[in-house]
Amino acid sequence: MNHMQKIWICGADGRVGRKMTELLMKAPVELLLTDVEDVDITDAKAVSEFANMNRPHFIVNCAGLTDVQECESDMQKAFRVNALGARNLSVAARMGKARMVQLSTDDVFGGAGTVPYTEFDTPDPVTVYGKSKLAGENFVKEFCNRHIIVRSSWIFGDGSIFLEEILKRAASGESVYAAEDQIASPTDAGCLAEKIVELMETAPDGLYHVTGQGFCSRYEFAKEILALSGMDAKVVPVLADADPLAAMRPSYSVLDNFMLKMSDIALLPHWKDMLKGYMSRRQCSLR
């Protein structure tokens, strides 16, 4: 990063936002860190006032309503946060000549495919969450000419609901049930944050898929988590409808990191390697 550029991270308390903050704290930049209690991105006036007062060079949108079931039960809230929030930030970025960075999701695809989705495949979301995130992408493209959109999948790290619930159930002696009919690429939040910073520094504007290499089912992911934790728990494969941690997610949402390959940008490591690193760090932090 150039010396003393201002970077506004919205959703700085989230998994990716925290990791980006850790990385950029070591760089010669000025960080503007906000979450919903500081600046509500659904409030266009508040966003505009904050941007005008601070004049960031980058606006990074890590904020979002990611609870799929909550999105289904409150569609208005989902679109307010995931779509209008992105619109408000994009307008502020354009007005201040900042570069917008938008985090998106594999849920913009409906899951009917059988081969990895590239950035050139047409999205077809089926959930409110996926539809609202796609609307956010479209607002970014419409309102901000300098932007990077990053789609990722199954992001794990501190506070990961899926990973922590698996470990919690295993620790209590329960059997772990995980969907065998949902397939994607697990991605470490820290590695994703590093790649986003790299894209901000060097990559052309556009849409990028950024995930761990390889892919697996939720069942295979859960088995690997428990194997690395050293806990002896039974993992039972079930259909997604019977797994509340996976309900309503696409059945197949493997993302091909096609634009990274074409741009000669290094890919993230294999998901198993990233998970091994994360679990090792997690266990050290608990000692």
C-alpha cells in the first residue's frame, strides 16, 4: 500500500474484517474501522457524511447479513443490508474517487451445476441471501467505476459457526451430522484477507473468485475438522435438509478461480492445508 492511504473497512468486527485489520495494522496506512454501531451502511446519509469527513482511498465492504434463514424470514432487512448497503458505499466511493472492494459469495449460484463456476457464468441465486448479495454486486458495478468484487465460499476462522458447532457437539459427546450433498471449497479467512489486500494493491478492477483449492462436501469438511482436532467423534452423513447448519445453501457451489489464473495471480493453498494451519493456531491459542 502507498504511504498513508486511508482504508475504510466496514464490518471490521467480522471474520474477514478482523483479519484485514490485523494485516493492515502493520502497513503504513490509516485505517478507518467501523461496524454497524459506528456507521450503519443502510443509512445513505450516515455513509456519505463519514466518507466526506474522512476521504478514504479504499472502501472495503466486509459487512453483510449472512444468516441465510434470517434473510429468508426478513427479506427487507436482507436487501437493505446486502444490497442497499453496497449501493450506499459505492456511491460514496464514486463521489470520493475511492476504490470499492465488495465481498460476495458463492450463494449467487443456485447450485444446479456440476462443474466449477467461473466469473463468466451467469448467476442464478435461489435464496434471499444469494439474491441480495447479487443485487449488491450489481449496485457496485453500476455506481462505482473503480471496484473489485471478491466471491468466496465456506469461510472459516475465529467465530465460524459451522466449525465451532462441529467442535462443540463433538466435545459434548454428541454425534456430528453433516450434509453430504453440499459441495464447495472451504476458505481460510486469514488467507482470503491476504489475497484481498494483494488484489487491492496490484490487480485490475473486476470480479474475482477467491477460494481454497480443491473441494469437499460438508460431511468431508466436518471429518477433517475433527481429525485435526484430535477428538474422536462419530460423523454421520445426512442430506442438507436434515442439517440445520447447511440448510438452504447451494448443493454445488464450487468456484473456479479463473480470473486469478488468467491474471497470473497466485491461488490460495488447498483447503486442507489452510484448515490444518488454522486448527493448529486455534489449538495453540487455547493453551
